[in-house]
Amino acid sequence: MEKEVTIYDIAKILEISPATVSRALNDHPAINSKTKVLISAKAMEMGYRSNTFASNLRRRSTNTLGVIVPRLNSHFMSAVLAGMEQEANESGYNLLISQSLESAKKEISNAKTMFNSRVDGLMASVAYDTETFEHFENFIKKGVPVLFFDRIIDHPKCSGVAIDNVLAGYEVTSHLISQGCRRIMHVTGNLKRNVYSGRLKGFQNAVLEHGLKLDDDLVVVTDLSQEAGKFVAQRISEMEFQPDGIFISNDLCAVTCMKALKEKGYLIPDDIAVVGFNNDPVSQVIEPNLTTVYYPGQQMGEVAVRSLINHLKGTQPIDVSETIILRSELIIRGSSTKMAVSY
Amino acid sequence: MEKEVTIYDIAKILEISPATVSRALNDHPAINSKTKVLISAKAMEMGYRSNTFASNLRRRSTNTLGVIVPRLNSHFMSAVLAGMEQEANESGYNLLISQSLESAKKEISNAKTMFNSRVDGLMASVAYDTETFEHFENFIKKGVPVLFFDRIIDHPKCSGVAIDNVLAGYEVTSHLISQGCRRIMHVTGNLKRNVYSGRLKGFQNAVLEHGLKLDDDLVVVTDLSQEAGKFVAQRISEMEFQPDGIFISNDLCAVTCMKALKEKGYLIPDDIAVVGFNNDPVSQVIEPNLTTVYYPGQQMGEVAVRSLINHLKGTQPIDVSETIILRSELIIRGSSTKMAVSY
């Protein structure tokens, strides 16, 4: 590899002092703009790289934020990452991104890598089966802020960004009840995760509040995959007392379930009303269009990065944890509209 | 911030030599495994961070690969990134990810950041309006390999990973012709980009080969957004000589166009057959299901990273450029099946 170009090399070629070169490249007011342009042009021509890397080592800062997500290839997560990248980029931070593939083991290994890469801050949405907090403990000890988003771990030293999952679950279920549903099934993910346990809680609150019966048979824990959607449709068709409404915590899973139910001859929403979650593009393509909950992914990414950078800049004290709750929104469409809705 | 824990601190506490600590942490065979476990546990407890960062500075390597994509929030790109992350992670590399938001200006700024962060290699899929190569030139000069994927720039010093876009466009168009279409519209993106110019070329080849007429009115350049899909449907409805088939270079755009055409009373595929591109989940939800081209996104990501790492390890010489062509596949579904298909 070629030798690194230094400010001394540039100074020598331009026959000026290294101090002038350094000042020009750092946009120092003592250097006139013509000289700055000249020096910058020469620096670029010679392939000079600013000493961010070395100065980061001195400052013990890398201007890099780490992100660990369960999966990169989900519509919701790609919206979150788009928001994070935009906000980070505008603030001069880079994003180091990794995925746990829903495995706690890989998440622990990802955290270790992030730790050794000396990220200035870490953002994480935890895997399905994460049980411990240990792999985040080292960051806290070093004063590196950890922020959880979407799937959060409640920890006194960590901030979080989430929606009110209990409220969202309550709103979905209340809507189904307002449409005449009396026997509602809830299809959810691993209840260790706040997003799923919260929505279940909201579901249960709504059912009880309206004087309906909670039935264990009507809560189905799955991995919310497309296969799970088919499985649920099959299970429903085999039930003696079938539900008249379903609330599924993921749009792709809900759409696959709807397709399978339609193939089995069920009318949507007349026989069974269906509601999903996330407002994925598929929700507006399935017929009838899927009622769902708008989840502000891009905004969640922006807020997470902004909050973390404020911590780093000292605008927010680093050891005060807070949970930022973003607004979700029920979007009512044809898949659940059994009668004229009045709110 | 707390003082960094060193091997000397660990040695002092355990009352052993720093050399033993260093060897144990580097898994040296001279140290027995019981001692290794003891030392590793203490190191973890004390919050020791391996000196990757400092040693990277010495080795002038960061074990980090940079990625610049047009947009993070697209189904195709999230599949590519999932493949890249998996492959990079398995090889001990980190991914620094940024998005150009389809702007050459932001792409240039992203490239500069990647350059100053001293990525070991760069992967890029270029923005809609990128015209120059200059911002990648500095990497080449430094011996940092640059690999383009999907939207590639043909450059003697850079490798690329792509599909055969000419072939894919040819196959789609030939299929439409085999279904009886005689007046086929092609909706595409900015023709500066290889992916779009290639598919157009394939489209033209098929049209000419089958003795049909090329008509400028039937090639529509858009940004392939969902709005563009609605615009195309409106334009078709206003045409005197309407097409009997459409090939749209993006599934989300195609699905929106299909929905708008259906609302206007067109029968799909009888009045107009439709084919998309990418095999996005929406293609299996729209009715009739959308014929499309399977684009191996995850595989493209894996191959790009593997190829770049092989360059870095010297398995492949660093200045030999190559273009790896992955297989795409036409998936025939109801939106284009006017008659029994025989291949």
C-alpha cells in the first residue's frame, strides 16, 4: 500500500508551512479563502485523508454509532435504518450496522464486535430469545450510552424509543369489537418481548372492558412469519368455535393468513374481520385492504439517533434514562369494516 | 470517561505477568485452558476492550467495509444488506452503511466520509443522477478496492456484481409476446443506470426479433415510484393506441399501476398484461398475482462481500477487475398469462 500523504508532503510541494496547510484544511479564519481553495485542491489531488482516524484515537471517540437489529430485511426495520442514517449523516456520525438474525447468541457476539470497534453509542432492538443484559453491561461501565428501540429492555441506565404497544393493542381490539366481533383471536410473537406482551395486554384490557370472555385458545404465539399466517388459517378452519375477528401483530403474516382464509372460502370481513400491524405496503395491495397500525419507523430511527447524539454532546445528561413514546395510529380499511364506523 | 483497562491492570490484579495475560487473550497454545478461562473472565469483568482499534491503526486496516446504497428502505436493498451483513460478520468484518437518497451530491459526501473512516473496501450502488467517477478515484489511488453492485459503473479498476439486465429484459418481453401482446409498453428508470438501459436494450431486442415495431411512445422514463405507477395508468387511458402489455422495471410501481388500471375498468391480463421486476412480496398479494423477475438480492450481497474480502486477503489480485453475473429468473404468474404457456 502507498505511503499515507501528510500535511508535510502538501506543504513541501506548495512551498508553504505545514502550519498553514493544517489551518487551511481545518478552515481556520486566519487563512484567506483563495489559499484555502488552493490547498484543498492540492490535498485532494494528492489523495490526502484527514486524520479523523488518528485524532479519534486521541479523543477516544470514533464518531460512529452501532446498531444491532433482529433482521435487516424487514420493511419496518429498513424504514428505521433509513431514518437513523439520515439523522446520523446530518450530524457527522457513521453507522455500523449488524443483525442478530433473532438469535441471542449472535446478538452477544455483535455487541462484542461493536464494543471492540469503540462505537460512541449503541442502539439495539433485541432478538426473539434474548434473556440477559450482560452483553450491554460493558458499554454502560465505559460510559458508552445504550439506547433500545422497538424491542426494548427496561434498564435504569438505558434510554428507549418505542410506541405505546398496550394502547395500540387496545385500539385494534376495541375497533374489532365496535364492528360486532365477539370472539377475537390474537396472533402474536414471543411474549418475552415488550412489543408483543404490551399488545396482548391491550387486547386483554379491551376484551374484558367490553364484558367479553378471555379464552386461552384465542391467543396464538408464533414467529409471525408468512408460514405462521398459513398455519393460523388452517388452525381456525379446524376449530369448533371459530373466531369472528383476528388481530395479527404483523402485516405480512396477516396478509398470508387472509389469503389462506379466502382460499378456504371465508369472506373477509363478513365471516372474519382481520387487522394487522406495521402498515407494510402489502396492506394496501391485498383485497380487501388490510386495517393496520401505522408504526412510525423512519421517525423512530431519527428520534433514536438524535437522542443518542444529544447524550453524547452532553445536551442530555448521559446517565439519565428516559423512554420516548411515539404515536402509532390505527388505519381502518376494508378487511375489518363490517359496518359503518362511528368514532 | 473511565480509564481504559490494559493487560497490565489485569496482570497486576491476578498477580501474573502481562505476557501471560496477552498470550491468554490471544488464545496462545502455550497457556493452558484453565488459565485462559480465568484470565478471560477477569478481563471481561474489568471491562477490558481488545486493542483492535489501536492495532488497526498500526496495521492500517480497520476490518470495516463501507456500503453506499441509493435508499435503505427498499425491499430489494434490505435483502442485499442482509446478505452483506451475514457474510461480513462471518468473516470478522464490520459494515459501515450510508444512503445517497438518489443524489449524486450526497453520494460524493458519503464517499468522502467512508474514505476518511479508512474502510478497507467500498461497495456502492450508484444514485440516479451520478455522472462522475471522481469520488471513487481516491480509493483506487490508495489501493482500497471498490466494488459496484446492481447499479454499476464500468471502470477498469473496479469489480462489479450484477444480473444480466439485457437478458432479463429480453425474457420478460419475449414472454409477453408469447402471450399474444403486440404493442408492449416499457416503464423504466433513469437510462444512465446500467440496470435500466440494459433492460430497455433487452426489450428492444425482443420486439425487433419478433418483427414488431419499436415506438418511442411506448418507452416511459419515470422514477419508478408508486406515484409513477398511477401516472402511467392515467397516460395509458388517454392514449389513442393503447398497449396490450406493460413491462415495468419495479414491482411496487407495477402493482400501483395495476390497481389504477383495474379501477379504470381494465381487465388484467385480458386487456393489458403486466410484468414487474424484483419479486417483491407485494407481487404475490395483488390479484391477479404479478409476473415478475426474481432478483437474487441476498445472494448479491453475499457475493459482493465475499469477492471484496478475497481481494483484501490477496486470494484475488487487487487490481484485476471482474464482473460477476448472477442468475435472475422470470416468475410467470396470473397478471400476464393470457394463454397456456409452453416453453
